[in-house]
Amino acid sequence: MATRTKLTPFARFFIFLIIFLPLAYFGAAYYRGEDPIATIKDLVGGQSTTGPASNKDTYDPQEEINRLKKENQALRQQVKELQSTLEAQENKDTSRQKWGN
């Protein structure tokens, strides 16, 4: 004779939550006027209902390379200016008479 398995109170509570929570969520979302399925898809990472991404949102490696090249050129120019200022300062210091010599 087969014995009937009993559920513990925690198992009953767990099964109740598995059934009740999604129903409560869907009911509340419909009450607020939202689409609960779309919200779940957005949370999970499904398809977006807003449409395709614009060109500004996509990554363009060539654009990044061009930006970095311009930044590199600007920094090189700044280094040249600072070096010429430093050389001018050194020349000015050597042409001055030093005290105590």
C-alpha cells in the first residue's frame, strides 16, 4: 500500500508564493496601466519595444580612433610648447649673472 506524502508548512507556503506572486504582480501592473510582459522582457533583457537604437548609441571604433588621434596631436603640440618654454627659461637663467660665483 502506497503512503501519501505530506507537505511541510514551508513547502505549502513556497508553492503558494510561486502561484500567488506572479498573479499579484500581473494584477497590479494591469491596474497601473502598464504592460507586465514588456516589463519582464526589459528586466530579463529581451527585445525592446522602443525601436532600434540610434546611430549615436552604437559604438564606432573608427570614430574612437579619430578622436584619440586628435587628442594625441593636441598633447604633442602642448609638449612642444612646454619644451620651448622650458628651453627659453633655461637660456634666461644661464644668461643671468649668478650671485656668489
